Amino acid sequence: IKLNILDSLGATTISRPQTVCYNYSPKKVKLDSVPGDNRDSIVYTWLSAKGSNAFTTIQGANDTVYNPGRLKDTTRYSLRYKSAQGCGIDTTPSVQIGVYEDFSPGSIAIASGQEKDTICYNSKLDTNLYFNRKPSGAGDTFSYEWQRQTKGKSSWKTVGTNDTFYRPNKLKSTALYRVIVTAVSGCDSAFTDSVRIRVLDSLNSGVISGGQTICFNTRPDSIK
């Protein structure tokens, strides 16, 4: 009588951890090496768990490679494998695919100390423009580009970079300000809503009526 002894399954691992942007697709996760020598006698089942939740079976995922698709939550993956003959079962160490929080560019406003958003001609604010709601998500590290658009012009001009506040110079016309916020992770870039600083027209001194010569004790024409 001949007895066939099946090889031990042995230990194996799956792909390395990844970090991706919110709602992006990571690289496929896959088995690093097939456990044992009999490749055709192993049954695979992929498992997943969001955050700290328990692992659950991914229905229909029974290959050595798995494509997670777009992710909105940090998720751990593991691969359960067993002998088709029922001789053994094991699970790989889990691998985590981290997902950055959804990106928001935040919003800007005029800091306290300025009573109104209206200033006199050729003057400036008494305070800064700043982020009243900070940017968030996408790794939480950002670069900043402050831009200005003056009244009557369609283009925007860069006026400051890499600061979370900006002090406008003297203005002679109404202007809009905004910030391009870019995630250093490369996940996203977006504009904040704009803030308007209204500039009043310059004061025109005007002229009054010309000189007159009148007789003694008579009434001159009105001066206007």
C-alpha cells in the first residue's frame, strides 16, 4: 500500500502596506509566495476589516490577487488559505491600506480688529486675512498660494505663498482674495471661496465759483 504524504502548507505573506487618497484605488493586494509545493490543492479566501472591526469574508474573492477598488476608509486585508484535502488551514498576517481623510480647502475671512470689509481709497486693512476654518484631510499638510483679483480684471495675481495669513497692501480699487490650498501628499488642490475688500472712491475736492467784485454794501452772487 502506497501512502501519499501532502506537503505542509507553510507560512506566507501578502503585499506591503499602502496609503492612498480618499476615494482612490490602491494597488492590488496579492500573495507573496504560494505556501507548500502543491499549488493546485490550495483554496484561498480574502478577508477584510475596516478600522478596528473584525475581519469578514469578501464574497467571491478566491484568487491569490485581490483588487480593493476605490476606498473611503482605512482597511486591513488578510488571506486565508487551506488545503483542498482538509489537511490544514492558515491565515497570512494582515496588511493595512491607509486612506487619508477627505480633502477640504477650508475658508478664509478678515480677522477680528477690522470692523467692516470696506476701506478708504489708498488705505489698507487694520488686520490680516486668515483661515477661519483650517484645511483638512489628504494628510493634513498643505502649501498655500494667496491670490488677488482687482475690480475690472478677470485674471488672478499671486500675492503671497506658504502662509496661513496675509496682510494686503494699500488698495485703490475693490479686490477679491482667495487661496489655492494644495495637499503635500499630492491628493488634491482646491481654491477657497473668495473674500471681498471694498474700496471707496477717492475723494474729489472739486472747485467753487470764481472771484467777484461788487460795490460797497451790496450782495454778491451765491458761492457754489
